[in-house]
Amino acid sequence: MKLLTATNRYYLGLSVGLFVLCGLLFYEGLQRALRHEVDEQLLNQQAFILRKAKLSGTASVLPFAEPPRIYRTRPPKLGFSDTLLLDVLDQALVPHRQLAFAVPEPTGTRWVTLRKSLLETEDILELVVAVLGLMLALLLLGVVGLNRWLAGRLWAPFRHTLVALRHYDLAQHQPLRLPNSSIAEFAELNQALTQMSARLEADYQTLKEFTENAAHETQTPLAIMQAKLEQLMQLPASADPAAAPLLGDLYGATLRLSRLHQGLTLLSKIENRQFPGAVPIRLDQLLTEKLHHLRDFTEAKELQVTLALPSVPTLHLHPALADSLVGNLLQNAVRHNLRGGELRVTLTAEALEVLNSGPALPSGNHPEQFFERFRKLRNTSDSPGLGLSIVQQICAYYSFGLSYQVTSEPVRHVVRVRF
Amino acid sequence: MLIVEDEAPLRTALVDYLRQDGYVCDTGATYEQAFEKVKLYQYDCVLLDLTLPDGNGLDIVRTLKADGSAAGVLILSARDALDDKILGLELGADDYLAKPFHLSELNARVKAIIRRRQFQGQRQLLFRDLTIFPDQALVLVHNQPLTLTRKEYELLLYLLANPGRVLTKESIAEHLWGDVADTADSFDFIYSHLKNLRKKLQEKGADNYIQTIYGLGYKLNVS
């Protein structure tokens, strides 16, 4: 809901409530006043009739608009009362106020009833309520219109800020430029945002430098270890059957560590969005090439490899990331495949799908968990378990959709990347 | 040969390894030293670390090419620096090797660069009873042609680039399969490729000079 709609809703609610309340009070008050006025008129007429009767000794019919009726019998109720009388002209019941009283005469008591139509007072009432309703409508329209106009005018700087924020990209190293606003709140908001972006920029820079330094600083000792171990192997003493396996394991562990390190460095570089620049990538060619590289491995596992390229997407990616995405998906599908299994790669303009046979997941295992770092089905596996995390990061980087599904009977692992 | 590397332990490892193969090695630890040396001397090959404390190694490549130097250039740099790799090769470097690397792999690359420079492609490799023409991918045993699969041939060339040295299974795997080497248990493949290679060599009457070093890898015996 828009802010404007929300405030308007409250305004309207309050106004309608107040108007209904005031309208009712007003109606009631007005009706009372008018009735009081009618009563007073009737009392005046009564006083007039009584005075006249005292002088003449008889109650006489006076030429009022509605002449008094004189009865010899006592009416059921004395004093003021409301009644409905049939109007012969309109053929409708019309509300009347009536006043019944006794006039003492020498020949006995006469009963006089005075009546007055309430129709005129109702007309006044209707008019007043109509005017009031019109006022309410105009006022509400005015409030809503003013709000709308104010929203367009006063909130403009806010919308500028929003647009600027939406287009802000930390990796582009351009400071966040926000327009100055004459409204104190917006000026404050813009100032806070500018400060925040500057702080973000600084943090980002520090993190980036740290990653780069860490990569360099860790990679160098690893390179030294690897080189020195290789030198050590060339010494005659290394051929000792007791020393050689130790040396071999040490060397293997060093390589594993360095592969792990490369994976983590790549992940943090993607997270830091340090891969600007994209070129058109022919994903079909890349897939063909990668599958060719993997041929030794697919043949050794006797995999049935099918590559279907019904349509080719036009994608702009960083070449290193495209290579890593395709490489990790395919390597993963080969590594976790079964002997004599299936590997099917389908590329369409919308998606890349890699399907492979593999072990069934223990129940309760959610396949998407393999996107987590270091997550492996068997913990003894030699691979560091970063391949699919890298795939996920690359997909997040380019806003690609990514899903992992496992079907049973037969067990097929399907990783889908939607462009 | 000039070795430009700011890390002393790595530099000495490189120098030791390459000296054993009879190369005359000169070293530089900084950009300034490297710059001075490439200006003063002629080298056949320059091993160049790109991240130097006082400058970018790519500028040394530019200097070499600007001076019309005949030296082959092999760039050493941290992995994932794809832009460095592309730029380096565009500037005229002959090859690129990501750190950390196998010394045996480095040795093979250096040999390839120097041979290309010295014989302008007209070259043959001699090893005991083997003669190899790398340009035609032709292997002769006692002057009899030997038919090898692509991987067997690559394996033989890699062994020949590092005679008398222990080659680890890991470095062979990486040499043969590159980045995808860790997809499966590639050591089994190496074993079967080597078995076939040995068999083919023996059928042609060659000596069995490929030695298995228990727990480590393989070695091409010189004598």
C-alpha cells in the first residue's frame, strides 16, 4: 500500500466518523429546537383561546391556519402529543403536534385540541442535512486532492533518492550522489545515506584488499612448500620406502590445501563482485570443449554422455566465471556419477540443465544443501566441496535462477540454471 | 636465464631446479633489479613474477618487447588473475603458469620455450634409444616409428622434459588434464597410460627406463 493511500484511508475514516457523529447531534438538536418552537406556538394559541373564553364565556373557533377543534367529551390524553393525520390533498399521513386542554364554560367544560403540522420543520431539517452532506463531500475531496498534490510535490526528493539508491552499485566505485532537499527530513535522510555509502565503500575496499592480500600471502607460502617438497623428492634419501609415502602424502595435502584456497578466494572474489566486464559467451562451444576435456573421465566411468543444444542463449558473462560455472557443473556431474551412468546436458535459450545418475540421497536430505560450502554426501571425498557453492555464487552474481532436484526410480540429479 | 621472483625461498628453489638442468641462472628480486638486468644482458628466457614489491612485472614484458629482445618470457602469477594472463600473452609473453606450480611443469614449459627460440621449430629430442620430432608428434625407437595415443605421447614428452627427476602423480595429472585433473581418480589413468606406454616401448625393443617411485610418482632413468 502506498503511503498516500494509507494516510488517505485514515483521514477518510476519521472525517466520515466525525461527520456522522456531528450530523446526528446536529439533526437531533435541530429537531428539538424546531419542536420546541412549534410547542411554543401552540401554547400561545392556547393562552389566546383561554383569554378569549374568559371574556366571552365560551370557547370559540378562531381563524388559525389550522382551526382548533372543540369537543364536549374529554380526549384520551391532555397536554402535548404527537399524532399522524391524513392529508386529504396529498393522500398521505402527515406528522402533527397537538395540544389538548380544557376550557371551563358556565355550561360545563369544553375540550379544545390545537394541532400544527410538522411538515415544514422536516423540510428545514432535510435542507440542513443536505447542505451538511455537501460540505462533507467537498471537504473530503479537498483533503484527498491536497494530499495527492502534496505527495507529488513534497515526496519528489524522496523518489529521486530511491532511484539513485536503486542504481547504486558498490563495485562501480562511484560515490552515491543524492540531490539536496529543502525538506529537513529528506535532507537528513540523504545525508545519512551518503555517509552510509561512503562507509560501505571504505569497508568494501578494505575487504577487497584483504582478500587480495590474503590470496597472495597464502598462495606464496603454499607455492614455496610445493616447490621445496618437489626438490626434496629429488634427493636420493626420498627414495627410502619409509620416507617416500610420507613425502607423497605431504605433497598431496599441500596441493589439496592450495586447491581449497583457490576455491575460497574465487568465492570471495565473486561475492565482492570483482568480475566486472562481460563479453558475449558461446555457451554451446564452451560445453562442447569442456566435455571434450572430460572425455577421459567420462569414458573411464563408461558414462552415456548426451549434449543437446536445441537453442543457444545469448549471454554476456565474464569469461573466467562462465568457464568456472560450466566446468564445475560438468565436473560435479562426472565426479558423483555411477559407473555406466548417464550424463545429459541440455542447453536452451532459457536454461542450462545438467542431469546425471548418482547415489540416492538418504531420506530427509535436501538436495539444495549441496550449494552450501564444504557440503558433501560422503565426508571422505577428496574434493573440497566448493564446486556447487561457486556455481551458486556465479548464478547469484548474474541473477540466474538455480535449482537442484533429485528424482528417484531411477535416481537422477538435475541441476538447472535459468538465465 | 633470468629469474625474477620476490620470494627468496621460491627463487632459490627455481634456481636450484633449473641449474641442475644446466641452465645459467641470474636472479632479480625486485622490479628495479629486473629492469636493470634486462637492459644490460641478453637472456634466452625470462621467468617473471608479476606481483613485485616495487612494480608490475608486465612492465618488464613491455620493456623487453620494446627493446626487441629475443628472450622468451614465461609469466608466473597467482591463479584466477585471468586479466593478467590475457594481457601478458597479448604483450608478447610466450607462456603463463599459475602459482602454485609444479617445478617439473615449469621445467617442461621452459624447455619448450627455449627449444622454440633456438631451433626455430626445427628440432628433435634424443633420449637413449628414442628420437622424437615434437612438431610432427613422431616417436622413433631404434629408428622404428612408435604409435602412441595422444595422452601416452604427452606423458612421454613430459617425462622427457624432466629426465632423472621424480615426477609426482599430481603433476602428471595436472599436465595431462589441466583444471579438470581432480574430477576423478586420475592416478589410475596415469597408471594405465604408463603401463601401455611401457609395453609399447618394450615391444619395440626399448629399455625399460620409466621407473616407478613408490609412494611418489615416476622417474625417467637417465642411465
